[in-house]
Amino acid sequence: MSGLKQELGLAQGVGLLSTSLLGTGVFAVPALAAQLAQGDSLWAWPLLIALVFPIAIAFAALGRHFPSAGGAAHFVGMAFGPRMAKVTAWLFLSVIPVGLPAALQIAAGFWQATLGWSANGLLLVQIATLMAIWLLGTRSAGSSANVQTLIAILVVALVAAIWWKGEIRPAHIPWPALDDISPPRLFDALAVMFWCFVGLEAFAHLATEFRQPERDFPRALLLGLLVAGLVYWGCTVAVLHFHAYGEHQAAAASLPAIVVQLFGQHALWIACVIGYLACFASVNIYTQSFARLVWSQAQSKPGSALAQLSAGQAPVNALSAVVGSCLLFTLLIYALDLPLDTLLVYANGIFVLIYLLCMLAGCRILLGRSRWMAAIGTLLCLLLLVIIGWKSLYALAMLALIWLVLPRAKA
């Protein structure tokens, strides 16, 4: 798919993916996982990284050999035809009603921790965040990459400072014995933690914007995954060390609370600003990826306004449609007052289903070791759906609905 500017390098790609994976999860999910599984969550992170790694290798191979702004929908379409490509595209877009509002809620929570704003004030923060993302999206992907690489450095520096000031040493890490691990608690934690490793499918939409996609895209994907995994594990160690989790404490306030304990009340705003920026980065890459998916799908309809690029080679019309939809659902979620953890798990089900479709596509169109990785990824995605349990029914219902409705629409 030509037209988008090719300007991303390896470092920018690592910055984009690591902030996409860290983003909304790095401040909230370690505390949620600790609340669900306590010390068992220390084993949950390496287990989850092991589960995700074959999936990441398969995504890297797909993006390397078949780069497209269509991302997951393009891969599935190559394997199973244009109808499944459209189904996958709409399934990905069905994340907007639950996923993006959840991410905006987490981002706004940092302003509440700093300034104590009311629910109405936090809604204004969410709207302002969407507007800022729209403004950044009117520029090329390189602008987002530069901003997000800086944010990734800030997040890593904050976690390193907590370990240093808190005098956390390897001997202090409370690894539970394997015999003491509770599988039900571990599975509950994994169902929420998978939120931290969604982003691979969004990153795939940017493959065509690398200067050398065949070389740098897979490297950026795997390096970004490892960086994010280490940071998440380091955050969980800190949360458990300071017991900064519990039903009476907002999950997103866990790391800011640790920062205040270690550095004083005056340091709260630093932690909250970094937390907000990390959330901003994650919402930004997803919004830009949604816009590129809409733009790529609109190519089949010549003359469509959504298929047009701006003078700066950015899909601004498609971006405006995505931001407008997200704004609508954000207002609806606010009115219904839906809980954050429910939104996260429902969104996770959709992401796992998209990963499953991509792994099945990889089994069909990849060769050699990459095909074996896709086969392993298929089994792991099925396992993740089982772990999520009945809440994956939202994703399956969306898939069934899209499958039934699309054949009635004109191609």
C-alpha cells in the first residue's frame, strides 16, 4: 500500500512499540495483577512473555514479508480471502467501544491523583487527550515515533529510580515456590495482564512506514517486546515490595504512591505526568493504527474521502472518523459508568481473537520456522481464550455479528 511516508528507523520503532505495550498498563496493571495473584504475579509475567513471544515472532515475519497499512486484516486476507480481511478489519475496529475509553480512563486517572479533579473534570481530560492525538496524527508517523521514544525513556528512568531509591535488591524479590502457586489466581491475573501485550497487531499497521521494513520492523517488534516485559516485571516487584495495591487503592495510583513514599509529596506530579504521557503514547499509536486501517480499507472505494491523504501524507480524514467515534463511545462509557477491569478484559478477548486469526494466516502463508511459530502461536491464543473464560464471549459475539452483517453489504 503506497502513499504513506517511509521514515521510521529501528530506534523509533522500538520506541513506538515499547510505549504502545507499556502505555496504559505500566502504572495500573502490575497493581491489578498483584491484587488478583499477590506474589504469584511475579511468575505470571515471565509466563506471559513466553506465551506472547512465539506470537511476536510470527507477527514479525508477517510484517517483514507482507508489509501493509492494513496490518492484521491484510495478513488474514492474503490467507483466507477478501471477506475474512473485512471481517478482521471490523473486528479490530470493534475495540474502539471498549478499549480506547478504558485507556482514556487510565490516562485521566493521573490527573485525579495530582489535582483531585471530579468525574466531569476527568471527562474533559479525556476529550482534550483525543484532540491532542488528532493534532499529532495530522503529521507523519515519524513525529509520533520521536515523541514516544522520549516517553519510553522517561518510563524506564522512573522505574529505575524507584528500584534505586527503594534499595530493591534481587534477594528482596519474594518469589513464591512453584508448589505454592494458585492456578486460578494466576489465570485471573493473566486475563488482565494480557492487556499489556496488545499492541503487536497495531504496530503491524506501521510496517510500510519503515525505511527498511524487511530488516527493521521485526527487530523493532522483538526488542520492544523485551523492553516492555522487563519494565512490567520491574514494576510488579516494586508494587509487591511496597505493598502498593489493594481494593481501596486505585490501580493507577500504585506507582505514584511509591514515588511519594520515596521522594516526597513534591515528586507526585512527576510520576503522574510520566504516567499520563505513557497512556497518551499507547492511545496515540492505537488511534493512528485504526486510522491507517480505515484508510487502507477505503482504497477499494475510489473517490472515498477516507481514502485521501493530506499534503503531509497522513490519513487525516480517516483519523478524524476514528477520533470522532472514540469520542462518542467515551461519552457513552462515562454515562453508563462501566468499571475499568471489565472494559480491559472485554477488549482483551477481541485482541486475542485477532491474534488467533493472524496466527492461522501465518500457518498458511509463512514458511519454515516462522510457520512453526505461527502454529505454536495458534495454540497459545486458544489457551488465552480459555484463560479469559466467559468474558471472551464479547469477542466471539462481535465476530459472529460482523460475519452475519458483512455479506449483506456491498463489497
